Amino acid sequence: MKPEMRAKSVCRNMASWPMFLLVLFLFVVMEPTAVLAQRGARTLQRNLADLVGDSYTIVAGRVVEVRNEPHPQYRNIHTVVVTLDVADVWKGMAGRQFTFRVFVDDSLDEQASLGYRVGQQVLLFMTQPSQIGMSSPAGLEQGRFRIQQDGQGNRVAVNGMSNLGLFRNVTQKAPKLSAQVSEPARRILAQHRSGPIPYDTLKEMVLALVTNSQ
């Protein structure tokens, strides 16, 4: 079958689809970052400069509500809605609370609410919401950090990939960064491979990257 005939056939078939299937098809095509599976999804590795560039809002806070619910307009689309009490905003704007809606396509992910729990302290590099209000952490688990305390009681941050590759090639993509941050931050840029990093040092680097991108 010629390509133009195949395209016409696809369009004719689509015209007979139930509306919810057509909406879901268009959603998958038009909103790829919002519909990637959260469990085991394969995404390109992103370093810190990539995460900052891909994010619309970077916000830290405590999870105060997690609920599973269908999308309010498209009831066949399953979502998890998360609300934070905001403690820190590193990019974009957020009020005292920040709420986002994430697509779920796996029943296990839905039951586990994508791993979000009330009381968690998190740092999120969030993509810009789509036209139907869906968002996700940039790079999925790469842009989702847990804020914890180390053995000395200091705050540290670690993403879902244990910060693996977080600083790989950052100075090539952001050549001004090393001159803008402190010596501890420069050591992390040069030496860190994986594992938690000090929260305040991460904040210092992110704010510098945000400033450079403006």
C-alpha cells in the first residue's frame, strides 16, 4: 500500500474510534513527557544542567496530600495528584502550596501512588503543565529528589537514580558555573559520581544555573 493510501486508511479508522480512545491517542502523541510510564521507564540521562533547563518550576517542600483519581475531563486517564507545603522555590513561581497531576499507566504505580507519601520531604524539577494540566518531574526519577538527613543531621538530597551522572558534563554545558560557586560545590562538580549531596550545595548550583539561563 502506498504511504498516502495508508495515511488515508489510518485517518478513516481513527474517525470510527470511541472518543476516549481518540483523546488518549492524541494525548500520547502530543504530550510525551507527561505520559511516560513511571515504573522502569527508559529516559535519556539528564545531568543537572539538563534538569534545570527542562524544568518550569523547581520546588522543595513536604508532601501533604496524595490522591489517585481519573482526569477530571478524560475519565479513562488515570492520574495521581500531589500537593506540597512549599518550603523553597528555586525556579518559577509557587504559592504556599504547590499541586501537580501526574499520568499513570500502570496499575502497580497507581496503587503505590507513584511512590509519593504524605510527610515526604521532596525537591522536584517539574515540567510545564500540558494543556490538560499534566506534568511530571523532568527526566522522571532523575528530577525527583528525596530530602533526608545524613548521620550528622545535615540535609542531603538524592534522586531516584541515586544522583548517578547528575554532574556528568555539567561544566561543558555550563562553562560559567565553576567560577560562580563555592569550593565545596566545585569539588562535587569534579568528583561526585553517585550518592546523596548536601542540599545547600545543590541549591547553590541550581540557582547559579537558573541565573545563567535567564
